[in-house]
Amino acid sequence: MRPALCLMAAALSLAAQPKLLVNAKVDSRSGATLDREFKALLATQPQPAWIMYDVPAVRNSSLSCEYVRDGYASPGVIHLEPPDHAVILLRVEGNTVGRIRSLSPDCEIDAGGLPVHWLTDVAPAQSVALLASYVPQRELDGNGAVTAIAAHADASADAALDRLLASTQPEWLRRSAASLMASQRGRHGVEAVKSLISDDVSDNVRQAAINGLARNKESEAVDLLIATARADRHPHIRALAISALNRKPGQPVLDAIQYAISNDTDSTVRRRAVDALGSLPDGAGIPMLIQLVKTSKDADVRKQAMNRLEASHDARAQAFFEEVLK
């Protein structure tokens, strides 16, 4: 066993550290008073080091492990179900924080031989408050603080993201917060971005929110996307909402796509709707594509539906083509 792994094994009983922390000089201490402990470590840490702790995570957060490529691909952990905790990592050097990351606790974490201060008993609300103090002031200074906040399974994370969505914040920051809020914060996230999608002055923020909803698993997210696809006054927003529905199952989604194909006045929206049919889970859109080829009076829709059927390699599509040829 490598020395770093031995050190990890010895320390494991002291705290719920990551399962595979290697190449690290680890010390463990209480983080029950996080702000005080963090400031003390920061003041005494001129050389590079990492400060780490874990918090409960929302189960739809995008925590993952990296792929290592050095002549071949070695995959990290594949989560069939999202992890219920996140490891928060802050790199400090010269008594300042330079980088923030949030990872799955199942990842192998190589500290590069640096000191690692592992904090135990960290309260999620204290973690959110600490991370919020490091939200970057400029887009080029992005350091992972907002992403780490969004991973927390705590109401304080919702409140922090709400503040970052305020119209007084820079657009780039609001765009990031809107995407994370819509994708990772469940029902609260849906409610938080509802008014943004309908009324916000920034198209970029609206688009970020819609793209985020595509990854939200709550039924309310589907309802909001359908309402936007049907009624938003901007064609490009309706088109984006239709595209965001293309991985969502259920009859209401099919009905919304059919409505767009039959009733939307914008050709881009109609094209997006036909494309969405070809991407629905379990080939749910194949029967409707076949029906469009048979009955649509729009030549562009018929042609596009044929192309989607051909690309699907679905047995029903093949049977339809054989019938046409006969």
C-alpha cells in the first residue's frame, strides 16, 4: 500500500473523508465553527494547500469523476444513482482562495503531495455562507463557488442562488445561477425561474433557465416547458422550450409537440418540434412522425419527418418504408 493510502486508512476512522484520497498530507480537525476555523487555516497557510469537507448534496447535482487520458481512457466512477454527499475543496495559496471544486465522494482525489486539511462536522448553511463570500466578481475569475453552492441539499443554497438571480447582479452571474437553479434545485428551482423565463430582459438568462429545466426531473419542470413552448411571445424561446422537451416522457409532451407542429406560426419552432419527436425516450415519437409523413400538408415537415424516421433505425419506421416502397 502506498504511503498516502496508508495515511488515508489511518485517518479514515477520524472523519468521513473521501474514499480514495491519495498523495496527500492529511490532518483532520473540527469545522463546527467553519468561518473561524477556515480563517485560521487561511492566515497560517502561505504555501499551497487544500481545505476539504463534505456536506449533504441534492441527488440531482452533477457530481462526477474525471476521465484520465494518457494514451488510453480510464473512466472514473459511474453513478447509477447520484451521490447523497458532495466533497467541497478549496485550494489556498498565499493566504487566499484560488480555486473551488465540488466532487463526488467516490472519486479518487490526488492532492499532488500538498497538505490537506479535512474539516469535520461542517454545517451546510455555514458552508454556503463561506462559499458565497467567494463568488467571483468578474466572469474571468470563475472559481466554482456557484456550482458548489448549488450542490448543497440545504435551503440556504436556494436563498443564496435567489440572491444571485437578482436583476442587480451581472448578467454572466445571473446566467450561471439560472442554469444551476433550474437544473439542480428541484421544485424551488422551477418556481424561481418561472418569472425569469416569461419576463426577464436578458435573453441569455432566459435561455440558461430553459436549458437548465431540461435536466430537472420534477413534473413541474415539464409543465413550465410546455407552457413556454405554447405561449411565449418570442419564437426562439418557444423553439428552445420544445428542444428542452425532447428527452421528457409522457403524453403531455407529445401533445405539446403536436400542437407546435400544427399551430405555431414560426417555421423554426415547427422544425424543432419535428426534431424533438425523433429524440423522445423509447421511440415515443415514431408513430407521430409516420403520421406526419402521411398527412401533413407542409412539405418541409413531411421531408423532415422522413429524415428523422430514417435516422431512427426503428423497426416501425423500417416497416413503414417497406410499405411505401410496395
